[in-house]
Amino acid sequence: MISHSIWRTVTAMLLLAGSLAACSKNDDKQEVIDPGGNTVTVKTGVYSVVNLVADTNATSAGNAVELYYSLEENKVIPASLKQTSKWDIVFYGIYNSSVYPNNGAATGSPGFGGPGTARLYVVVDRKFDAQYYDTTNFKPKTLPIPRQLWNTAFDAVKTVPVTDGQMGVRDAGLDHFQNNFDGWGYYDFYGSLFPDDPKKAHVVYAMPRVIVVKTTKGHYAKVIIENIYKDNPAAPSRDNKPGYVTFRYAIQMDGSKNLDIK
């Protein structure tokens, strides 16, 4: 597990390349990824991105401004390059809560029509989910969700569990929110989980689910989103500021599907 003491807060211009600190479990040193547009390919390892500035003005009333990200280079990619293969995933939609792969065949994706070939797959283990989630009614039964479950879920994905053909080109979004798809987070649109607290309506709760990504360059990665609120609060409310994405990912750069990366 990566120590919180070596995480650094990301500061970035909205939709422009910002600076962030990335650390690998294989290396005690911090590596600052160049935000100036130069290509800096990462090594096989585990990287943490904390308080990545997305759309801090995002609300539940409409889609947030899109944020493009390269897992291969560990940095934000300018929106002007959305029709290129420079990025791997984009955070968009309500509170930047949907994650689309950069795939030119993905209808509805900002990358539609472009050269991207990225794909993704949401790993769902119903037995594991049952520790914190009502798998019949599709809503959390325990809040806040125990933090250690993110580490357990992340470490459990040791390889790509499906074929490339089984990976999708559509987005990984909010769990069963206006759709029938399993997602990475739960959106309590009406505040039904806390009916006596109006500050708990329109709150997104991250769930410990891993998104496996095949990047535009053909490498495999696993991503787990921990929060979309500033400073990663365990029990977010309307008092917390959205638009700050915290996630962790491991990327395998040797071309294999081995995601058992420490």
C-alpha cells in the first residue's frame, strides 16, 4: 500500500496539463511527470493521483467539462488533443463521474471517430461486494465503506480477467444510475440513503471496484477510483467540493496481462 505521506496534491489548470506527483511501489523516490507536453512514458508500477483537478464547477444539473488523461504518461492531456491517441481515458458526465476509453468506435465518446483503440472492463465480484453493498437492490448497505476494501479489491486483480473482445468501448459510470450497468460508484440522487439530511442528496460514493483498461498503445492497466471530492473524504456530503478526482492505477509496460504489480 502506498503511504499517504508520499502523496502530493495535484494542482492543474482546468482542462490543461497540470503537475502531479506519482509514486511507484518499486521506487521510494517521487517522480514528477512533465506537464509541458513532452512524452514521458512511465515504468511498470503503481501510481497514485490525488486531487486531480477536473471540473470544480460541476453540478448534478449537467455534464462536467471533460478531463482527458494518459495512463501511459501519467498526466492530463489538453482537450485540443481529444481526436488523437495521446490519451487513454476521459472523465466526463455528472461530476466527471463517467470514464470513457479513448476508442474511435465508441459512439457518444469524445474520442468517437478518432484513432484511439483503448478499451475497458469493470471487474465485479458479487461475493466481495456483499460486504458493503446490497447486490439485489443495487445500493450501499454500509456507509462509509471501509477503506481497506479498496486495497483488497485492487490487489485481487492480478491479471486481465477477460479477452480483449470482452472489454468494452462504452463508459464505466455510476452503478445502475439511469442504466442497467455495473459501475464504479453509487449516486444517491434523491438522498434516499440519508432521508433526514438534505446535505446527503446528489452525493456520489466511490465503491471498491477495479476498472481494467487497455491503453491506446496496447498496454494493460488497472484503475480504482477512490473519490471525486477534494481531499478524499470517507463520508462525503454537499459540503465537500466535487471536481477533484483521486484514483490509483497499476500499469504493465512489458506487453503482458500481468497486473500483480507491487
